[in-house]
Amino acid sequence: MYTDSHCHLDFPELQTRLDEVLAQMRAAGVTRALCIGTTLEGFDAVHHIALTRHPEGPALWATVGVHPDNEGVQEPSVADLLERAALPRVVGIGETGLDYYRLGERSVADMAWQRQRFRVHIAAARQTGLPLVIHTRAAADDTLAILRECGGLGSRHDDAPPATGVFHCFTESLDVARAALDLGFYISFSGILTFKNAADLRAVAAYVPLQRCLIETDSPYLAPVPHRGKINTPAYVPFVAQQLAAIKEVSVDVVAEATSANFAALFTRTRATASEETSCSA
């Protein structure tokens, strides 16, 4: 019934009790979930979870990517991402994007390595036809600028399909949401939508058409009310659906059905067969 479009079942808070987590998902009606890759070193663990079939469900898939916050890890090449993206149950590229939230003594100019990493992921997504899973924090202008530069929307210079995907755990402004929608992206809402201080985000959720919404937990983080402060699990994604249903003034069943259909439409796209270089250097 429900689909958690973004979770981290390989993180120790959940992986060490995976059987229990999966049982809780089944009990909560969470029938599908996407396990997100954040490093190349950790990809095998993410992929193994997605490959393991559970006769009673849920169905699991994986992505491949290197999170923008991760430093001191193997830097991905397009070839690295393409190799792993070709494996069974891998349906997306990311988590990728930009994060300037914890610059410390660094400047935005010092984060050129993040921007280059993002371009690599965009190139891989376009060559495979798989959607991007985008993380952006305190960096929306640059995130959008690079997507416009490298995403291929309206490009006449190459044959690779334009980038598509989802802005996950959305916390940005309504203007950013409009820009993301204009680029053809989906918007995913997490447990933050239920927080008392999230009135602005609920206004964004009211604006985004339901046919462009996804729901997620980002577990083990950001547990929704009434579990805020606890370890999050995909079994809590119905609370996000309930909040979105209240905002949209529809039943929770309508939200569950729509967001699950949106997930299927985005993450079951036909893979591209073209292997041409894209116009954006990666």
C-alpha cells in the first residue's frame, strides 16, 4: 500500500535488526522501499539488502551514489556508477547533490569538488536513463544551476535523455519547488512535514501536485510525529502520508495510491541504450 521512496536500511541502526524492521513494514502496510547508496564502499551492502527476496514482502530496490557530505571516500567516476547501475534491482543514481550547510571555515568556492561530483552523477543518470536522487541543503541555487547546465532539458547537443529524478527530503522554499517541478522532477516529503515548526513546508506540500509527490522516511533519521526523536524506520512512512493527506484534503488511501504510482512511474523507467557522452563535462 505505502512506498518509502528513501531509506537507509544498511545503516547500523537498522541493518542489525533488519528482520524486525521488515516485519514492522509488513505490519504497517509498507510494501515497497528504496534503499539509498551513499558511498561506493557501502554499495555492496545496500545492493545485497535489495537483492534479498522476502516472500511476504516488502519489495526492495537500491540506488548507487556518493552523498555530497561524504569526504575521504572513493570518488565516483561515471564508469563506476554505470557499472553498478547495470546490476539487478538498481533503479536510481544517488544520493547526490550539494550541501553547503556545514561549510565551517570553507567558502562555497572551496566546494568545487562537490559540484564536480554532482556533474558525474548527472552524466551517469543521463547515460543510463535512471532517475537522480537529489540532496540539496543550503545550496539550492547551485543545485538548480548545475541541473540546468548538465541536465539536458532542451539540449540539442547530444542524444542522451534529459535528467529526471526526485528532490528528496524536501525542505526548500516554494520557489525552489517550482523550479524543480519545471525541470521535470518529483518532490519527496519526509517526517519533517509533521513537525510543529514546518508550516512553510506544509505550504509547499499544498502547492506541489499530488501526481508529483513522493513520501519517504530517510530512516533511520527524522522520525515523524508521534515518534519524533526515536530511530526512524520505513514502517513510519504512513504518518507522512497521513500528514500529506490532511494537507491535500484527501484520504490517506488516495495519497498512498498516488505516491506509490508516482514511485513506480519514476523508478521503473526504461533504461537508456545510448552511451554517448553528454554535453556537460564529467
